[in-house]
Amino acid sequence: MIDVRAAITQAHREEWARVVAALTRRFGDLDIAEEASAEAFATAVARWPADGVPPNPGAWLTTTANRKAIDRIRRENKRDGKQKEAQLLSDDDPPEPPGGIEDERLRLLFTCCHPALAVEARVALTLRLIGGLTMPEIARAFLVPESTMGQRITRAKAKIKAARIPYRVPAAADLPARVSGVLAVLFLVFNEGYLATSPDTDPVRHDLTGEAIRLARLVRTLRPADGEVAGLLALMLLTEARRPARVSASGELVTLDEQDRGAWDAALVAEGHRLVRERLATRVAPGRYQLLAAINAVHTSARDVRATDWSQVVALYDQLVRLDPSPIIALNRAIAVAELDGPEVALAAVDRLEHPLAGYHAYHATRADLLRRLGRAQKARAAYDRAIELAGNSAETAYLTRRRDQLNLDPPQRS
């Protein structure tokens, strides 16, 4: 017997973006597409338990959403005294089947990630129109009131309409630059899910990480030879593979060195490693996402933390720093240096980052750990206090609090 609730959930996950995209193509209006799609799913919730799940849920939802959109347009026409083209209101042809570069979701993704929009708007639109997340879910993910997020999305859709941003996959000549912007949005979405910044949500949000991975796979159908697309997908897969071991039963973050590696998702690890090897075989200079994926491949290749090839990790970070000399990359490199050259050398590198990273909790958490390893408990405690104050993730806060409380203040302090 079919579980109708599960079928609706699966249909929402698999078909939401297709339905919204198909309606956007036909009606050229994101508001109509979004609202009619939502009404179609609401109708499914009301009717499928009694009528049964249709043989082709996607086609049923698309047809229903089209009718809802037409009904809305007719109501508005009657109210405003305006007329639409007759074919728009009478076209009951089924939508074109998705496939390859013509997949409507790709058109919608590039529209949501258009460079004319602010980065925050790109992320919000992607989560709403393609991911199907609700407004409260998106607002919670980015720590803003629901009304603020609603206004952000409304303004973004209005800008798309006013600026006549085309609903299409960019021309081949424009793709490299446009794809890089899409990847940046997907990376932001994934990172928010990987370590949620809101203390009121789950510390790891699989809905966001899973959606980012799904969309990255979709982009790869468009750019199968693009190294950075493959690199980002590999990075996400290798990171997501560790999710089952990232949070303890008590809700505390489990760091990489303490994780049960037997709990990692072996299939995701294998797929991520395969993508990294494929890119290495091309002998093309790697980009940022490829280097991050390669670093994660080294970590996930080791049977335990003691077997990690830290010299290779540092060498990869050296390449990454040349591409992206950001303070966060420098901080992560210092963490690897601590394992290769010791905490004293790493602490000197970390302290040079104080000015740009003073408000970043991971900077203070890294300092606290290095100071703890050097026996400077009093300074470590102060660094832990600051990291706890800045951290928004509940699992991370629990971990930092435990490490701080384990400090022994009895040994003499070193400067």
C-alpha cells in the first residue's frame, strides 16, 4: 500500500522546482508560478489521500498548477479589465519533458542567481523557488525575521521583472562567469546546512545540504567537464559523508579527530574520491573548490586522524592561499600547520589574523585549542569564552563549553 504522505513529500522534493520552472517559462511571472505551484501541492494534500497517488505525480502537479495559474490570471483580468493572449489561457498542452541543457530547473537556477541581484537575494530565491523551502525556514536559516526575508524575496522578484532578466540558460560564452556565481550561492547554502548558524534549528540541516548537493548535480549536467563544478560537488559529498558522525547523541559537535569513521557514508566518500581523482587526471591547474575537495579527500582517506598526511594537507593549503588569500583560508591552513610543525608555530600564524577575524567564532576556538595544547589554560579559557559568545550553533557551543570546563587552571601559566 502506498504511503500517501511519503509520496507527497517525495513529490515535493523531486517536482517542486520542475513545476515552478515550467510555469515560469509559460507565464513569465515568478509570483504566479510560485503561488500556483503551492496551490497545486495543497490540492494534492487534500485529494491524493482519497483519490490515490497519480501514476505520474509530476505531470499531475504541473497540470493542476497550470490550471490554478490560469484561474488566477482570469480573475485578475476580470478585476482589472485587462486581456491576456487567448492561447495563454487555453493552452492545455503538457509541459516539455526535462532533459540536458533544456531542463527548466537550470533556467530557473540561473535566473535566481543572476549577478544583478544581491547575493543574499540569490540565496533566498534559490532556496524558495528551487528548494521549495518555506519562508519561515529560510528566515530561520539566515537569522532574519520572516517579514524581512519575505521583503527580500519580493524585491528580488520585482527586480527580475523590472530589469527584464531573461529566463534562460546563459549563452555558451557567458557560462563560465555565470556558473561561478551559481556555485558561490550553492556553497553558501551548503555551509549554512553543514553548520547552521541559528541556535533554534538543528545543528546540522540535511534539508539544506541535501538541496545544495542536488542542485550541484544539476549544474554538472550542464557543465560536465567544468573542474570547479566537479570540485564543489566532490567537496559537498565528502563533507556530507561525515554528517552521521558530526553530532553526538547528547547534541554536541564531534570534531574530525574524534569522529567514528565507520559511521561515515562510504558511498558518498567513494563518489567524492572518484571526482577528485578524475580532476587530478586532467593535469589542469585546480581551482578553489577542487583544492578544498582534495583537502577533504586526504582527510577522508585516512583510517584515523594519526594516519592523516598533514604535509599534503599543508601543501594543498599553500596552493589555495595563492588562489584565495582570505583570512579564513589562512586560519584553516594554520590548523593543519599545528599538526605538522606544532601548536607554537600555528599560534603565531593565527595571532596575525586577529584584526580581520576578531568577530569570527572559529578564530577564537582555534586559538583556545592551541593555547590549551601549549598549557596556557588561563588564556585558553578567555578564548573559549569569546568563541562561545560568538558561536550560534548549539552543537558547537556545547563542544566549546565542555572543552573550556575541562581546563585545569592549577599548573603555572606561561606567557
